[in-house]
Amino acid sequence: MSNIKQVEFFYKNRLKVFPIDRNMISNAPFTPKNYQVKGYLGISPHHFKNLTPEFKVVKSNTDKYYIVVPKEAEFEEVLSSMFSEKNAGSSHNISKGRNIPISVLTYNVSHEAIGGKTNQHSSAHVLGGKCLNTSHNALGHNQCFLNVVYICSHEPHAFVGLQEVDRNIDEVIQTVLQDKHKQKFNIISTRFLSLLYNANIYETIGKPYISQVIQSNGRKAPGRPIIAQLFKHIRGSVPTAVINMHCPHKEYSLRENITHAINKLSNTQVKRVIVMGDFNKEHMYPFEIPPLSFQPAISKSNFQKTGWNLLGEGSASNKLKYNKAVDNVIIAGGNAFEPETWNIPGNMRKLLPSGKSPVTGKRFPTLTSDHSPVATQVLFT
């Protein structure tokens, strides 16, 4: 399969058909009898600048974009228009590692959940107790541990950032990823934090920067690690800085920590950056670290609660208590498509599993972490 066909195949399997609803679409140039809506959530109009006139891009009142095509139009015509020379780049460019979307996952896997810890001082001790009381495999792993492994190995992501790593779960995820997807994954880790990368797609440049997040008072936050590594696509040369961090609850500057990490990695200007982690704050607005412009995957326009389940799963109302968007993926030098969390209906999830867990037979996120995973597709420009 050619590189162009691979990109077309990627999108074709993620385009969804939506019923026409005039309340959903604003200023739509169509009539319900003549048109249907096909669209990929989160793609901006500039990705479709080369659409022929009969194919329209419209914006919903929830700030999502859709392609509107005539019912009688062949779907391949839409793809052909989307992936013309101008729009997708030449096969030469794609062979150089450009314009191919990659998937990224960040997940605070929860000490309490995967370790079955019930210390009353821990915010998720109720969840820890539930996980402790599940059946364990021969290696002593509870069902929450096994669920998290299943979630993280669902797709062969380019990068997986894990926080609160415990009981060698990163190594188990690495093994399952490799066995399931027949691709090589490597790990960069420090205590409680790991960054897995797909070695079939990326290779490292130089050594990683491993430290603790710097607080506003200039001190390093104990127990709040940060990993940064410079990568390049195996068919490209443009460096990409990837940062995984678990931030403190105390005051800190995200900009200063990103700047510090990048400066530790390279003396030259880095144009592509992926920052992921549990930030313990909501970072949902674009920001600048000149000359870079950063865009969060979870923003005010697509707000999704991901963490701070302080009472633990099942306490009181037997429902999850996510109330803050503290987990996120933030991009510079490209676009992050519509992120997936447990807030996204199962039938619309591609990067995260849907339906019932093969471990517990219960629907996700039952018996997982006190945080939601965040997965997104990234397309560098």
C-alpha cells in the first residue's frame, strides 16, 4: 500500500456519517434531501482547502467541523479531493515522515488502582480498596492493573506517557504492545514516570532530560518527575521534543518548565513539541513560547473532565467523580485532533477501547484509574 493510500485509509476508517440536523449545523449550504454529512471530528477547514465546490465544510454550533457532500457523490471523490498534491503533500514528503498522523496517549494509571493501595491519606484509597479486592493473576496483578494494560496497548501509539507508574506496569505494557502489534517499543523512565515510544516510527536524538518539575519558588517538586526527549521520525530529519510530566498541586509555570526542558535537549530551535501529562491544573487555552504556538487537545471548546476523582470510584454514588480537565496533550508545530477520553461515547472511540473489558466483563472505565486516559491524533505541519 502506497504512503498516500495509507493516509487515505487512515482517514477513511475514521470518517463518520452523521444525520442531518439543522439545529446541529449552522449556515449549512445544503438541503436535507440532497446532502449527507461526513466528517472527522476536530479537523479544521484548512485541511480541506482543496475541496471541489460541491463539497462544503461547515461548522457546528459546538465548534466542530464537518464535510458536507452530495449523497450521490462517490466517497472516493471526497478522499481524492482531500488528499490532492496540494493538500496532503507529495508522496516524497510523506515518505520523509511528514503529514502522517500519529497517535499519542497520556494516562495517570494511579498508584492506588494498579497497586491496590488503601492508605487513607491517598486521594483514591476507595478505588484502591476495590482493586485490591478483585482477583489477581499469577504475577499478583489485580484487575485494575490488567485493565490499564489493555487500555494502553489497544493501539500502537507513537508515544505513551504514563504517570504514577508502579509495579513495573510500563514494562508489562511494552511487552503486550510488542506482542499484539508486532512493533518495537522502547521505554524512557524514572521513578513513577515513563515515556514509551514506537521505535518503528521514531528514534531518539541524544540523551533524555530527566528531573523534577520546577515550582514557582524555583525549587524542584519532590515526587513530581519530568521526562523530555528529542526524537526524529525514522524517515525524516525534523526533531520533535516530547515531554511527559506529573505536575505538583503547588504553583508552577508550565511555560518555564517546557522552556527549561527544551533548552536541556537542544541548542537549536525545536519546531515540533508534544507535551503530555497530569498537570494538576487545567491548561485549556492556547499559549505562546516564542516562536512556538501551543494548542491543547482538550480546550474550552471541547471540555472533557479527566481527573481529580478525590473520593475514588464507587464512593457514595457508585459513579466516577472526575471534575477537572487536568490531563491533556499540548502540541506545538501541528494540530491535535479531537481528543478521546471516557467522556466520548464508545461507538465514537478509535484510540481507546469501547464496550466491555475482556478482563472484568464490565464497561470501561469501571476498575481502571481515578483519571481518564487522553488519546489524540497529532498531525505536524
